[in-house]
Amino acid sequence: MVKHLNRFSVIVLAALLVVALVSAPLSAQDEVTLTFGISRGVDTLDPTATTFSSVEVIVGHVFETLVKQQPLGVYHPGLATDWSVSDDATEYVFNLRDDVSFHDGTPFNAEAVKYTFDRIVDPDTKSQMAFSFIGPYAESEVLSDYSIAVRFSSPNAAFLDGVSHSQLGPISPTAVEALGADWGFSGIVGTGPFVFESYVPDSEVIMVKNPDYNWGNADVFGRSGPTDIDRLVFKILTDPGTRLAALESGEVDMIDNIPGLDVARLREDPSFVVTQYDQAGHGYSFMFNQIKSPTDELAVRRAIAQAIDIDIMQDIVYDGLGSRACSALTKSMFGWTDAFCQANPYDPDAAGAILDEAGWVMNDDTGIRERDGAPLTIEHWSPDRPLSAATAQFLAEDMAALGVDFQINLADIAAYLTVVRAGEHNTQQWWDTQTDPDGVFRTLYHSSNAGGGTNRNNYVNADMDAMIDAAVGIGDLDARATAYAEIQQKLAEEVVMVYFNDPVVLYASTPNVHNVTILGGGFVPNFYSATMGM
């Protein structure tokens, strides 16, 4: 769908024109442009409403955060100069910079922070990822123009992690109100080092330098003033072959998610630089929808889990990159255990016996198990992407051996989201990046995110809710790790999901790209400090 400029967009463009006029003129030859080929699409550029982790890679350049996290667990000032936390982690007080403005000229202050947080928990926003990051939010109180108290209904030891993500980055109240339903599509306004210029759905996002930016954290980025990049372009290239071809042809300067079969070749080619990081968060996995038969049955979920040859899957589907997953947490995450692998080993004979005992008997004529005359059918939904398709085909072969009629439905993003948000799927694939265990567990398993949210397992369990809510309030790290081990054990026993692969994050660039900062546990490349040149 083509988005047309509205009155506010014209105002923003006019403001950009003024910036251009007062800045030193650049010829097209002098302008420094960096183009990044991103492998995942965009649902919305509204940081408070997006359901895609990958959108953080884009909007993190427009929206500054209260704090910076680099490396994981180490926090630095951002828009907040300092902060204090109550002993029970139910109140955080942030003192804010007094020299910052939004790109549209709106002053950045405590009222803007309160507006952002209140908007996240407003049901009309339909926030999902940001809603998980903000936790049990109760209220924000403006203490002064540049001081704010953020309070929670229960302890929230993970909130510093939450406010390090751009999903909680302050947004311009003026812009949100002016743009209305077009916010996140025809315009976004933050305080970051880049100013939004345009978005063409399924094609590209373009932003330009914010010449007034002077509040970068030098400890994180090695600089504090305006970026050296005049124009930053995100090309949305979901097809791996197309993305790689764009790099090799010079259409883009850097890409993520290198096709696995091309990694070794690119590493040996001096025309390219390959970097690799262990991904934090949640790896490649498989959700069971518990409000649709037959995946509402524990026996069916357990049998499917034990019938998938996940070790072989590492080479066939993931090209030997990363490692076998054993938890909702990737191995680089605090609190990881291998509870799922211990509870659900690969054993196709045992899987068949589980289904036999549950009354799902093999029909030798069809090769499909039946109970009371009904076939054991699984409706699997996934975005129509190469990795998703390869995963689904691998699963279909193991499911056929088990006697499951595994129906593969590959669809465009919009159609896929419509189905899974409505709970019409049996299974779907999942992947996510997070930097704190609470983000993983709350996003996937807390009942507040079921019923159309990110908990597409539609797993609603009061005990699990209580365990997640309790763990996030524990300040002692050993005690918190124990709490997360108990959560992982319960998830393994109830077979809420099946975990396939803990990914590595692979980037390839031309040699003239330098000083890219990788945030988010390896997943979030930030180009504020980047430079271009041989």
C-alpha cells in the first residue's frame, strides 16, 4: 500500500529542509551513505507497537533510550544521566538530560517519558514487545521537568534492561498526536542520531543525519556528536540470495544473516569482512497452540517433540551454524539450563508409544494416525521464507514417520499474522532476540501476552505467571538463576515449545565499513559510530 504525505509529514520535511539549508552543503559525491541489507521485514516502525524484534535494528537509530546496555548486563547513561532503584525494585527514579529535543522541535522532558510509557500500556496501542519490556508498570510520576519516578505493581529487577531497548525509547507526543494512524508508517520522531525520511513497505527505510545530535555515550560508541553518516538506508531483503547478490554487486554495504552455504566462501574472499556473534535471547523454535486441538493435548506435544531429530536438523536446516537448543534461552543468556533436552530426548519409538497410549492409532492404509475416526492433523503456519520453508519440510518428514498429517501453510507476513494472532494455527515457528530472561519468558509464556499477543502458544497457566512475576523481582543473581531453572523445568515437562537451534548472528560487509557497534547481545547493529572509507 502506498502511503501519501499528510500535513504533519510536510511539516517534518520542511524542518529537514531548514536543517539542510543551515548545514554545510554537500554534493552528491561528498555525501556519505551507508546501506544495510536487513533480512527481516517491518510490521510498523512504531517502537511501542511493533511485534518484530528486527524493527529495533532500524528504529534504534531514530529513538534514543534512557540507558545503554553494552555488554549485556552493563548499563550506561543515555537520555538519563543517572538513576536510582528502590530496594524492592518497584520504583526507578531517572534524572534526565536537559539539553535534548525531539527531531520536530518538541522538548524532551519527563512528560515525554511519561507519555511514552503510558501509551505502551494503553490497550488501544496494542503493544506487545514493548509491553513485555515494561513489565508490571503501574504509573509514572513527573517529579520535575527532568526527573521522573517509574513505579511497578510488583518488583521489576529487569527494567534497566527494558529501557535499554528502543521499544521503550521516548517518542514525540506532538508527532504521535499529529500523525494519528499514520504514526509508524509515514512518520516517526525521536531524539536519536538519525531523522526519519521515508518508508516504502517491503522495500526500504531511509533516514538522514541529525546535525544537532550531541548526546551520544562515548563509553559505548566512542563519540558523542553527530554521526559521520549523512544518509542511512535499510534495504528490506528477505530472500537470502537476493540479499547476498546485493552485497556482491555493491548495492548494499553490509548485510545480516549470510546464507549458511556462503559463509566459508565469503570468509576467504578479501573483498568482504565476515563477523560472527552468539545470539542472545531465544533461538529457532516451534510453538504449540494450546487452544486448538490436537496440540492442546500434552501427549501429542510430547510425542512430536520426541519424534524430531533435532541433532540432524543442525546440518540439514541450519548448515552447521549455531548449536542445538535446549531451552527457551540461548546458551549466552543468564540462567540457561538444558532442561528441555533432558526431559525430551529424541526417541521416535517412544513417541509412537505415547500416541498409541493416548488412543491415536496408526491407519496402515493412509499412514496417518486416527482417534475416533478423526485423523491426527497439524496445521502448521509460517512466513513464506527460505529458512521457514526448509524447517517446515524437515518437520514434515519426521511427522510423516510418526503418522501425523502435517499440513504446511506458508504465507506472506500479513496473512500469517492474521492466522496466528487469531489462534487458528496448531504450530508455528518462532525466533526472537532479547537481553534479559524475563523478556523471553514474559513474551512467550505469560498469560498477559496470550490471545493475539506474542504468546502464540496461548499458554495460560497461573502458576507460570506467578513464577515469571516472582523471578523478575529477585535481586540476588543466584536466587534468580534458580527461579529461572524452575521455569525451564516446568516448560520442559509441559512441552510448551520445542527448541531447535541457538543461532549465531553473521554479518558480511565490504572492507570500507568500519566502527559499527553491535548491541543487543549480537543482534542489533548500530551505525551511529560507523565510518566509511578504505
